[in-house]
Amino acid sequence: MKQVKPSFIGAKTLCALALLGAFSAQAQAQTSVTIYGRVVAGVDFQTNAGPNGKGTKWSAANNQWGTSMIGFKGTEDLGGGTNAFFLLESGFNSTKGGFNGSDTSNGSALFNRRSYVGLSSASTGSLKLGKNLFINNDIWFLDPTGQQAIGTSVLVNQRNWPGASNIIEYNSPDMAGFTVNVQTSLGEKAGSISGGNITTTGTSDGRKDGISLAYQKNGLELRAIYDVVRDANGNYTNVFAHSKELILGGTYTIDKLKIFLGYENLKADSSGSDPAGTTNIPASNGITKVNHEWIGVNYDLNPKLQLVGGYFHASYNNGGGSANLYLAGVNYFLSKRTLLYFDVGTVRNNGNSSEALEWGSQTGVAGLSQTGGYFGIAHSF
């Protein structure tokens, strides 16, 4: 039998591989990166959806039940209980394959929902810098639909659902059930601390400030949110775009039942035209104040079947009328990551109110009702 002599080169290779493995194991222990996302698609239908409120419209549904998105997030252990973290997230239209309205002034943001970096500590909280959803998106916790296309954003023309660029954000640690979140979005306008570089509606750019308070304990959750969104000159000139907002509400969970209750107030100093260069701002039609209330429930019939219901009411001053919105839905979980959804709703406009059934559809007609819904599949990964 031929004797095989030890190879020095092989020994060096094994040593190098061992060292590489040790370093890799150390890196994995200190750093983690996760790819996550969701794809939502289905069918949508609405009555009275054509010109002058005539005709029924059938179309593909992409973000009605929830936003299709892909994201990347990571953390690094810096030692001493401190971590560095980042998050990059983009929403997209699953039925067409393009980005969602990017909510930025350039209209072509790669990460159109979130892109921030920060530091966190269990004892002192976290600091974020970059781009995020605006602080009033905490209304998600108070919305029985989870901010579906038929939900809390409809009767206020999405005022409670913007993004925020150039943010500085602080999130407190849990203090016996209490948490505090403070966020400011820098306007980046020379010569004005309160103005902003704004060119389109819904833009993340521009000066925004807000605070969100929460208390959670023993099935009870209470929230209070106050924020301001200013126009390019630092003023409050459109109740649905540049205004002051107060949100109050709570939820209570009893076994399989979760009850939602909420109130939102919007105020603007005027209802005049926004500064020159601003386009596609929702028409305020003389309205300077909105009161918005809602109540809803989630009920888990069993681990796979969930019922969703919600009622929303809004009243508008200066002859703007009022509107009532109703939703009933079913979520059927095929697994922890995949579900089937079916939701139906109706909006009832009174007086000069012209709200549409779904956010962003722009098909409402003053005094006219609209009925519809959507059904489809949502898969998370």
C-alpha cells in the first residue's frame, strides 16, 4: 500500500478555511440581514365609477387589501447593548410590475416607503435618520381594516397616510407599557425653517412634525397622535394636504374579539390655493375642518378564518356635507404566510360630499353613493 505523505500546502489550505469559518461565524453572530416582502393581487369592482357616477368598473386589484412590497433590513451588535440597524423598503404594483407612486418630488424613488439607518438600545430607545412613513401612519394600529383601500384613509383623502423624507426620528423604550415616538421631516428650503421644497401632492418632501404616544397592557391599547404638515411657505392652506391633525383612539382584545375605536380631527387656516408650483393637491372646496370617527371589530372564528368590520363617518364644515363608509370582510389563512381575502363596502355621500369608496380612485360624485369591493390572494415572505 502506497504511503501518502502529509501535504504542507493542504495543511495551509485547511488552516485558512478554519480561520475563514471562524471569522464567518463571528460575523454571523454580530450581523444579520433579512429579505422580506409581500405580494398582493386580485380583482376589484366599483359601482357608479364612470364619468358623472355612471357605470360599473371591474379592474385588477393590487394594493387594495395591503401594499405589495420588498424590503431589506439588518442589524449589527455594537456591544454594550447597542445595535446599528438599517431598513430599505419599496412598494410596487403587483399587477403591472411597476413602483407605487413613489411619494417623492423626483417621482422615481427606488425605496419609496422607507430607507433609514440608525442606532438602538434597549435602555435608551432608537434614533433613525433617512426616509420613513410619516408618524401619523401609526393610525394603522387603530384601523380595523389594517389600512385597506376601504378604511381610515378614505374620508380624509389620505391625509393620514403620507411618507416623510429627510427625517430625524426617536422611539423611546417601553416604559411600563408607555412608548413615545417623535419625528421631524426637514423641509430643506433656504431661508425658512417651516417651509419646504414641495412640488406634488403626497410628497414626502416638505416640513412635517409629529408625536405619537401609546400605552399597551393587558389587551388594552391607547394611542394619541398629533402632527402638522406645512405647505411650501410653511402655512396650513389645505385641510387634506397641509394641515394640523389630531388622532385619538384605542383597541381592546377579549379572547378572539378585538374592538377598535378612533377619532381624527383635521384643521387648516384657509382653503385657498397652494403655492405656485404645487400640483395635484386634493381640492378642499372651501373646507377647513374635518371630524372623522370610526368603530370596528376583528373576530377570529378559528385559527384560519377572521371576520373584519368597520364603520367610518366624516363631517366637513363650510357646507362640505358628510359621508358614511361601511366595510365587511373575510380573511382566510391558508398558512402563516398566505391568505385569501374578500371585502365589500359602500360609501354614502350627503350634501356636497363627494368621497369615493376607495382611496385614490377619484371617482366620487357629490351626493352619490358607491358600492364595491375586492378579493384576491396575499403572500408574505
